[in-house]
Amino acid sequence: MPTERTSIHGQWSSRLAFVLAATGSAVGLGNIWKFPYITGENGGGAFVVVYLICIAVIGIPVMMTEVLLGRRGRQSPINTMRTLAAEEGRWPYWHLLGWMGVISGFLILSYYSVIAGWALSYVFRSGSGMFVGADAEAIGNIFTNLISDPERLLAWHTLFMVITMVVVARGVKSGLEKAVTLLMPALLVLLVLLVGYAMSQGEFMRGVHFLFDADMSKLSWQVVLIAMGHAFFTLSLGMGSIMVYGSYLPADASIGKTTFAIAFADTLVAILAGLAIFPIVFANGLEPAAGPGLIFQTLPIAFGQMPGGTLFGTLFFVLLVFAAWTSAISLIEPAVAWLVENHSLSRAMAASTCGIITWLVGLGTVFSFNLLSPAEGKTSFFDMLDFLTSNIMLPLGGLLIAIFAGWLMSEKSLQDELAMGHGIGYKLWHFLLRYIAPLAVLAVFLNVIGVLV
Ligand code: PFF
């Protein structure tokens, strides 16, 4: 039996509500914007294979664990870790893991909001018919004009931050469930439509080969690190987002099934995005390694050419903003929950405080595409922030979660909370959590640092 503790923040109305919210957190810019561009930068198929393996053997077990810890502690990740460490008679400073998550959340949201701002501005660019009949060069110019203008980026970043904080202030549970139920399937339909376009007009098979032909010679430890980091990023793991959502999960919901559903939906969206984008890249002589602008330089070509493209394009960017929005909310929820618990702030005050700090950090990303853009070959503030959070902080968070639950919690606590019996499913999860996930993360870290080579 799970513990009898309840969350002061309330509970999801059902297991389905949790699945929807957690899917909303997982599916976002990571799937549609980031997955294609980092796949392009890292050579395609081999990168995708490593990413998929990481989802299966690290992501899913760690996600189950985060939900488990959250539901057992029923508080913000910082306080959950403090309570569980005390209950299990462990070192009291495990709550620092919660703190690292809060910092990761701030840092990720700071740039996430800027990129979501790009998507927001594309709603209007598409709606005004700007893409109709435009070729790859014209579409490329539209993108360059946007990111080289700091004032415009700042305005969109600000707008996105405001709409995110309004929802956070009202509480993640009101409204979110209904919106996700409707809009997630709509996003899926539009992605399928885009794949259909890519099949008929793009170099579809070249796209498929690029995504799935695994040329292992393209792998380096650096590439493996990026694939692993992305598995954490895309599933919202390693920083407490899923943990805090787990803390609102009703006691009788099955954690295993729920996690599979979320990971499956997330992977499906990423693969569909890849299948939509790369055929267009190849058909238009574009560069797969074009970087963060990739979807903004490819999809508008498709919208500009297909019948009804203005409508579909506008809808697509609306849905992309929505997907980014439901992820952004979850990035800040651990910090907001902690402020409410420990400083008795209202949600509105907590959200505004977090929003202002994140907005300020976001200025670094805004300017890294224009005023402070680095010389050729040098890394920008945005690149550094992304590398630090996705490839170091999230996997480190995941490693510590795996060590805490796999090695320091009693099996009785785990089994009580997971309530999946002692069968093969439980054994497999426990084995992956104790051995595979931590060792894999450690091995990749050590190899990248060069200790083993
Ligand atoms: N999973 C989100 C995406 O793929 O866009 C991003 C994200 C949300 C990362 C929440 C981390 C997180 F805690």
C-alpha cells in the first residue's frame, strides 16, 4: 500500500489526468524542435539508436522512480527528498538533489521560453500568409531576420513567460487536463499530415535512411552523451518535474503502465517530427546540421506549398506553442510548490517571483543570437546553458535518483509504493534502476571526461 500522506496542493482527478499532464510535460519543444536538429547535427541513425536505447533502459526506469518518489513524499521535490531520506534513515542532505532540480528548471525554462517565443512569432508569420510560395532561401531569411532582432525576441520571450506564469499561478490542475485532451491529439494529427506531405513532395526515403540507418562510425562519446542527455530532457527527467507531478497522483494508479504510455507518446511525436522534417531538408538542398533553426527553416516551406498551408501552418505553430507551454509549466512547478510549502507564498506570488528570475536569465539567450552572438566555431551562452542542463545536470539528477531509490531505500518501501507485485516487471525495473541506469550514466560521463580512454 502506498503511504497515506496527502499533498497540500491537491490531486489529479484521475490517473488519466496525470497521464495527460505528464505527457504535456514530456512532449514539447524537445520533440519537435530539438530532436530533429540535434539528430541532424550528430549524424542521424546511430544517434537515434542510442537515444532510443537510453529511453528504454534509463528513461523509463528513472521515470517510474520519479513518480514513485513523488507519490510517496507528496511534496515539492526538495521536501519529498528530505522526508524520504529521514524515513529511510539516510543522510539528511538528499534534499540538495531537489535544489539542483530547481536550478535546472530555472535554467532550462530561461532558454525554453525564448525558443517558444520563436514558435509564437511563427503563428503570426504563418497566419499572415508570409510562407505562401516562398522558397528555401526566402524562408531562411524570415528566420534570420527574426533572431537577429533582439527587441522582437525579447517581446516574444516576455509574452511566453507571462502566459506560462498565468497558468502556473492558477494551479496546474485547473484547465490543463481539458486542454491537453484536445490539443495533444490535434498536434499528432497535424504531424501525421506533415509526414504525408513529406512522403509526397520530399525525399522521403532519404529522410528515413538518415533517421534509421545506424552508421556506428559516427558515434563518439560526446554524441552518446548528447543522446543520453536528450533522453532525460525529452522525458522531463532528472529535475523533479515528473516527481512533483507524481506527488499529485492518486494512490491507486499503476505507475508502470502510466510511465509506458507517456514514454511511448513522447517517442512517437519525436519520430514523426523527424520523418516530417528530414525529407523536406533533403528535397530543398538544406543542411541537416543547420542547428536550432532547423524546423523554422524547413516546415514553412511545406506550409507555403501545400493547399490550405496557411491554415495548417498557423494551427501547427499554435499547437507547438501549446506543447511548449505545458512543458514550461512543469519546469517551474517544483520551485513554485516549494515556495508555497516553505514560505507560505500564494501560488500567484510564487509564480511571479520564479517568472521574473527566469525571464532575466533568458536575456542571455535572447542576446546570444544577435548582440552577443559568438564568432564562428565558438559556443554561445545558449549552447552552454543547453549543454550544462541537458547533458550534465539532468543525467546527474537521474543518476542520484537511481542511487537513492535503487540502493538506499528499503525494498519494502519501493514495493509498497509501486504496488506491482514481485514479478518479472518489478525485477526488471529494479535491476535497470540499480545497475544499468547508474552505470550507464557514469560510464558515459567518465568516457567524456576521458578518464577511461
Ligand atoms: N520534456 C520537455 C520537452 O521535450 O520539450 C522539456 C522539459 C520539461 C525538460 C520539463 C525537463 C523538464 F523537467
